[in-house]
Amino acid sequence: MKLLGRLATVVSWIGHPLVFVTACVAIVVITQLTSRAAGAILAALSLSVIGPTGVLLFVGVRSGRWRDADVSVREERKRFYPVAIPLSALGTFMTWLVGAPRYILRGGIVTLMLLVIAAIANLRFKISLHTLFASYCTVILFHVNVLCGLTALVLTALVFWSRLFLSRHTLSENMAGLALGFIGGIVTAWWP
């Protein structure tokens, strides 16, 4: 049981939305764009969203504002979303400023909308952001490369399991995240 607990914790860290989304974005821009364009987009996102969100989570945990970097307690998320949503909007704006292609901008807008939906739902129901963003990235990665998509699918299944095993989410919270992420991925990568 201890080994499963450790595995679930490691999977949960690898599947953390900040890690999973960053890896997904890196794969998309590096495989789809020139190195110069990819570098500009990654730099813009690192400075406007990834870095600040990492600092936000670190400071939130260190200060006792949040129990963990997953912001697993629904009441604590009420203080997370008001900062995370503007950071996501800033990231989308910054990618627009550096001339990102439309599909990258659409991904930024959909990511922002998913966070807004999760924040609204959080008034009564805590959606698994791990599962949401894992399934979102999986659908997008299938559009980019089947092998990347399959790898992400396996990781998404493990993330789904880990969130249940660690008692961070109920089955319905995970299913809601899975469904929202799937819809967001379709809109981002497969919508005409």
C-alpha cells in the first residue's frame, strides 16, 4: 500500500496542471513552429503564466494559505481562481503580442474559459483540475502526434486513478474534469 501511495503521489506531481500543460504547450510549439517563434511563445508564457503561477503556488503553500500545491481544498480555491484566471488571460494576451498563430491563441482562450467554468462550478462542486487539464492536453496532443497522444492518455488514466487513490477527488469530480477537458481539447485542436 505504501508503494501505491508513493506512486500515486509521483503521478499526481507529474500530472499537476502546471507541469502537464507546460509540457503539452512545449511539445505543440516546438513541433509545429520554427525555433524562433516557439522560443518567443515559450518565453512569453514562462514570464506571464508559468513562472508567476509556480510562485503563487509556492508562496500559497509556504504561507499556509493552501494546504498543498494542488489547492485541493474547495474553499481554498476561492482564493486561487481570482489570481489564476487573470494570469491565464495575461498569458493569452502575451502570446498574441508575440504573434502566436490562431490555434495557439484559441488554446489560450479555451484554457481561460476552462478555468472560469471551474471557478464558477467551485461555488458548489470541486472539479479535478489535474484530470481536466490532463484530458485537455491529451486530446490536443493526439492532434499533434499519435505517440504523444497515447503517452498522454496513459498518463491521464494514471492521474485519474491517483486523484481517487489520494482521496483528493471523488469519482464525479474526476469525471467532470475529464469531460470538460475533453470538450476543451476538441474545441482547441479539432474544431474547424
